[in-house]
Amino acid sequence: MMHASRSPHSAEDWRENAYDLARGLAAYSGSRLAEGIARVIARHPDAKIANAFNHKQVGCKIWARDKLFDSVGASCRRVVVLGGWYGILPAMLLEDPRFDIEAADSYDIDPAVAPVASTLNAAFGDRFHAVTADMHALDYRSLNADLVINTSCEHIADLGNWLGLIPTGTRVLLQSNNYFSEPTHISCVPSLDEFRARAGLARVDFAGALPMNNYTRFMLIGTV
């Protein structure tokens, strides 16, 4: 029978147990992502890795990864992920054998996340880079990206204006949601049709909705 006792070192004990669990999952599954999560737990105790890798976050990223493959196949050699946070989506793409990805770069405006993302993706070597930058200030032509991913479009005040920075013909994967009650979501959309209208993509290869407990996530895959 388990006892719900607490000790002064309970937080430290939790991290140690989580580290052992993640290492066990990595050994069992052979997943370099699971291995990376173990490294993050050990080296970055303040990282909110449990939030970044919760079942909702993972479910949305699996949906994006699978629909991307269904829509465009393996040919995404250079991938740029904006608002990449801890680099979990790049890791999921890099370790998926269906894709032929040479490089996946994660851009985020928060300088605190780059070291965590680099730790999480260390097993992928030079195929991954974490970059601290504002997505509105990037020279997208110089990135030479085959695919630009932004799964946080609800944080962009003017989606059309941002997409106008990306060279015509570039493939994009975009996600937004109708979670209006979250204060940081400044540009939610009420429906998939509204998301399509705001994005104004030249071509849409996939448009879909994924119902969650408190909101619906919308996704577009196509070209600008």
C-alpha cells in the first residue's frame, strides 16, 4: 500500500524519479526524444518540461507530424519551427524515419529556452539548432526553408502580415485554436473557415480540426 507522506526533499525526489523514469522509457523505446527529456530533467531542473510534453501537447504534435507526412510526404529537407519552445516538435520530426530531414531549426524569442532545446535535441547533432530570435524580424529568404512551422498562430496579432514575410511558394504548417479565455491568446479564431480566411494561403493541402477538452485546435498545411 502506498503512503502519501511528504518529506523536505520531495521536489528533489520527484526529479530523481522522473529522471529514472525517462531513462527507462528511453531504454525501452529506443527514442532519442525520451533520452533528451531525461537529460533536460537532469540538467535543467527549472524547465517546464512536463507542461511541454503533456498529453495535449504531444497529441497536437503527433497530429501535425502525421498529417504533414500524409500531405507532402518525406520531402522536407530543411524545417524551421517558430515559437519552438523546448524543441519537442523538431525532435519528433527528426527521429521519425518517414521524413528525409537534413536540418530542423527551432526559433524562439525567449533566450531561456535555447539551452533546454539544445539539450533535448543533443542526440541529433548538427541536424538541430536552437536560435533566439523574433519571428517578425527574420530574413526568411536567407533561411532557405522547405517548410516553416508555426503552431502558435493564436499569439500573432496579424497573421496575414507575418505570412507576408515568407517567400512566395514556401510550404507552411500552421496551427491556431479557439481558446479565447487564455489571456495570452491575442488572435484566436472561432472556426477553421476563419483560420483559412485569415491565412489566405495560395494553396491548401490540408485543413482540419482536432477537438480537445476545452478548445478545438485548427491546422492548415499548404503554401504561401
